[in-house]
Amino acid sequence: MDPAAITADSFSFINLFIRADWVVKAVMVGLILASLWSWTVIIDKSVRLTKLNKQASDFEDQVSSGRSLEDIAAEHGERPTQALPRMLQGALKEWRDARSRGLVSESQTAFLIQRIDRALDTTIARESARVENGLGSLAIVATASPFVGLFGTVWGIMKAFQAIAVEKSTNLAVVAPSIAEALFATAIGLIAAIPAYIAYNKFSTDAGKYAGRLEGFADDLSTAIQRRLAERG
């Protein structure tokens, strides 16, 4: 680039992208797409986790209201979509099956509790996996973007040294555009990585809290069933 033609506008983001080498352009486009994908996951996870916690709070309020568990389960239908009602339906189904067979022995009671716990654990595992779905892509963007941007920077600096060799001049005006293009790739890499890194840690924590919430509800259900069995005995 002619040093005499360099102006402040030459270093705008658009001009830096247009003048960049095709390799650096490919790096920039890839990082921009990765950033857009990560923001899609961030928005989706934020909405979903907020909705799941709201639904869980509403259901826990119903359970703690003193109404019978059978009535609450009936309100949510045979195949509820929410995790907590599914857990309640599964536990009550095992309880009804045991009651229809007239369980009396301690070994049969212990086996029923094991079946209920296993069914609840399966529901928790599936729901936790569903909540965590997409976090892997955030982790990839967070860890890989800085290195991809660094690759674009290294490539751009190599081109800057080539410009020095061709022009046979160490004038900063000769290499400044190429260096700016290279550093722009690093900046885009950081722009993609930082939100993804923050979101990954936040959503991982939120997913863990939600799983803990499900486990606490499962423990309460198991305790309620055991209490019923004891009263029946």
C-alpha cells in the first residue's frame, strides 16, 4: 500500500478486512461465524434456563401447598414435558404398582425404593444432559478462538515482513497496514472467545444448580414414598 495514500480511514474495520490477505480474511470470517453461533447458544440457554427454573419453582409451590401428590400429578397429564412432574409421575407409578400387589415384606419394600430411585436418577441424568446440550460448542469457541486469531496475526505479520523485503524499507508506514490487519484478527478472536468463556462458566454453574434442584426433589419424593410405605406397614 502506498504510504502517501494512508489516512485515518484506512484503519477502519471495513478497510482492514477488505485489504487483508485471503488467509486472514478466512480467519476473520470463521471467527465472526463462531461468535454469532456462540451468541445464539447464549441467548437460547439463557431463555431455557430461566423458563426451567420458573417452571420448577411453580411446581415446587404446588407440591408444598399441602395438596395430594396424586391430584398434582393428574393436573399435569399422563406425559408431562417438565422434569419435576415426570419424576412425580414415575414415583407414583411405582407406588401404585407396589400397592396393587400388596407389598408387605421389608425386602419388597427395599426393592421398590431402589426402583423409584433408579427411575428418578434416570430422569435427572436425561434432563441434565438436555440442559447441558450446547455448552460444548461454547467451550470450543472460548478455547479455540484466541489461537485461531493468533494464527491470523502471525500470518499477517509474515506478510508485513514480506512487504518490508519487497519495498526494501523499514518505514512504519509500509508495514503498519499489514500489522493492523493482523492485530485485527486477534481482536476478533478475543471478541468471540470472551463472551463464550463467560457464558460457558455461568451456564455450567446454572446447569449444576438445576441438577441439584432435581436431586433434592428426588430425595423428597423418595422420602414421601418411604413414609407412605411405613404408614401402610
